[in-house]
Amino acid sequence: LIDPKTLVVLITGATSGFGEALARRYVAEGAKVVATGRRVERLDALKAELGDALHVAALDVRDLPATEALLEGLPEAFRNVNVVIANAGLALGLGPAQTADIADWHTMIDTNVTGFVNTVRASLPGLIARDGGHIVTIGSVAGDYPYPGGNVYAGTKAFVKQFALALRSDVQGKKVRVTNIEPGMVETEFSLTRFKGDVDKASNVYAGMEGMTADDVAETIFWTTTLPRHVNINRLQVMPTQQAFSAFDVNRG
Ligand code: NDP
Ligand code: 8X3
């Protein structure tokens, strides 16, 4: 297994949910972590909690020059990033395509696709130059299984999955591992964002069932990144036990 103390982990979207849990998990295991996101006050709180092993930086992943500048300007102790967790992302709305807000669609595409590829592209040369590393991408079960209202969100996560698989081919021989994590329902701020701050709608998503926690996902990711270097988990789909599949919807009208 890889000693987590040798890891320098860059996390996008570390101000809540998976990213925040990941920052805590890696620091607890002795890794160094670069935690990024837009909400600076959340980053400052994380820094106060986790101390010297954590470097925080405000970053909107949609801004490619800022992403490149962040990687180029990291303090010495955090410069040799060898794990990149391209986690920042969001869903906005759950309405049908015919009435969905096109601005929400653009924001999801800008963040989950453009911002996502910005993160990967900006960090790849460093990983390759350092003779190895690991890129973890965050897909979703929504990237495989269609559901009503998933439309653009689902499309962005299908993109993430296929891009991650193609990336494996591109970096073949470069000692860079690529893993797409594909979670089902995890209670984070995800639904609060999707339903634009409507607490009731968001909590109803997880009512009466035991969803996964951000810590569960962090555990899964930590495992994939500490496996021996000759082992690459390509895709890992993970769901709550109480979430499964449903039948096709047939209109007999
Ligand atoms: P949260 O809403 O709790 O966290 C989302 C994170 O993304 C926040 O830290 C947010 O930070 C960040 N973010 C959003 N937009 C941007 C941006 N433009 N630039 C930088 N950071 C941004 O949700 P989760 O932790 O659940 O989501 C993390 C990832 O997991 C997402 O990609 C999501 O699609 C995916 N996912 C979630 C599942 C779930 O059920 N929760 C299941 C499957 C996948 P800030 O606003 O401060 O910038
Ligand atoms: C988040 C999981 O099922 O709400 O990607 O799309 S789901």
C-alpha cells in the first residue's frame, strides 16, 4: 500500500460535502492537502481546524488561468501534488428538459465539464513531470442510469466518466492512475444546491432511508489512492444499500 504520508492531495470543492470530508480524511492520515473552493470563510474554518498540513486557496474551477496560477504558485511544502481529486460540481434543478432553466444548464456545463477539464488539464503536466500520480474524478450513478429531470446533470457526469476512461489511454506509460468514482445518494449540500436552498425539498430526498455520508465516499476514494501503484481502479460505483434500480417507464397512453 502507498503510505498516505507521501501524498500531496489537491481537492477542488473542499468547502463542503465530499471535498471537506476528504480534506479531513487525508490530513488525519498524515497527507498534505490543498483545499480549494469559492467560499473563503469555509476554507478559513477548515484551515483553523486542520492546521499546517492544509493549504487553502480560493478557486473557481471555471477560471482556467486561476487554476494554472494556483498550481504554479503553491508553497514549497505543497508543490509536488501527486493526487488530484476533481470533485467540484453541482446539480441545479430537477425539472424536465422542456421547461428547465437554460442558465442552470450552462452553469452545470461550465462547472462539471469545463471546470472539470480545467482542473485535469492544469494538473496533468505536473503529475507526469513528477513521474506519477493519481487523478480521481467524480462521476455519478446519474452518468449511467437516466432518471426524470437528470438531463444536463446526468449528461455532465456521463462526460466525466467517458473522459476519465479516455484519459487512462492518453496517460498510458506515464505512471498516472485515473479513477472515476460514481456515487449514488449521499447526503451533503448537493440537494440543497439542486433545489436552490429549499431545505424541505432537499431533506425529502433522503427521508426515510439511510443514504451514504460524505465520509463513506472519502473512505472509498482514500482506498483507491492508497492501493499499490500497479493497481488502477478504473470506475467505482457505490450506492447506499437502500438505493437500487427500478423498472422501465412504459407509456401505454
Ligand atoms: P456539495 O454541494 O456539498 O459540494 C460541492 C462542492 O463543489 C462545494 O465545495 C462547492 O464549493 C464546489 N463548487 C461548486 N461550484 C464550484 C466552482 N465553480 N468552483 C469551485 N468549486 C465549486 O456536494 P457534494 O459534496 O455531494 O458534491 C461533490 C461532487 O460529487 C459533485 O461533483 C457532485 O456532482 C458529485 N456527486 C454527488 C452525489 C451526492 O449524492 N451528493 C452523488 C454523486 C456525485 P463552493 O460553492 O465553495 O465553490
Ligand atoms: C448525485 C446522485 O442520483 O442525485 O449525482 O443524481 S443523483
